[in-house]
Amino acid sequence: MPFRYGIAEMKRMPHVFVVIEAEIDGMPSRGIAADHLAPKWFTKDPDRDLAGEIDDMFAVIRHAADAVTKLEGASVFAIWKQLSAAQGTWGSKVKFPPLLAHFAPR
């Protein structure tokens, strides 16, 4: 069943699943997250093609995954704050809208 949001109509979409393994307080931890990759949700740009928008979302996820492996902090929240800042800085450099650049750490 199609779903319309803004300038887009969704009939199907890709999904992404992310698994993270970390050591927290000396104990191994594992988390799994998933989300839809909905074109036009972050950019609202009628001139962009859908495949390009999905590629941009994957670029954001890849950057966040790479960046977080280099971070350390006293808490998960502290690491998240660092990651959010890193995503914002990187997103500005590659000229991604802030909403898109911060998609991965949210």
C-alpha cells in the first residue's frame, strides 16, 4: 500500500541493519538497530534522484560507523555526543543538510 509523505510516494524502500559490539564497564555488549532509508525524508529536494539520496544515507551511516570506532568516553552518552559533533562537522564539509548528516547517530 503506497504511503505519501511530502513530495514522495513510497511503494517500497530499502532498510539498513547495524550491529555494534562494544565493551562497556569491562563487559562485552551488543546492540542492533534498524531503520528505513526513505528518500526525500531528509533532503526534500525534488530534483535529486532516489538512488542518489539512498547512496547519501549510506555514506552518512558509513561515516558514523567509521568515526565511532575511534571514539572513547566515560559513557555511551559521552561517545554519542562526540559522534554527533563529528557527523555535524563532516556533514558541513560534504554539504549534506544537517538533518541528513545526523541521521546515523540519532
